[in-house]
Amino acid sequence: MTDNSEKSDKPGWTGKAALAGAAIGSAALAAALLYASRRRERADKPASKPIHEDLPETD
């Protein structure tokens, strides 16, 4: 038989590490989604060119 009393006395750092990893992963995913949506918004907007008054009008 194995005695598991030693393992139960130690604090479970693996559970805390798993929660921390999940939190970091969630934050990274949220940041990636925000970055992608902002890039898509900028890509959808047409680039506005500055209007030069020196250019002659042509028909």
C-alpha cells in the first residue's frame, strides 16, 4: 500500500499554476482578437489622400 498523507499535506501548486495559465491564455486570446479587429477596421477604411491645391483640374 502507498501512503498518500505526504501529498495531501503539501499545498497544490499545480492547481494554482493551471489557473494562472488559463488566465494568461485568456488575456492573450483577448488581446489577439482586439488586435485583429483593429487591423481589419483600418484595412476596410479607404486611404484618404491629401488634396493638393496646386494640381490643375482636368475633365
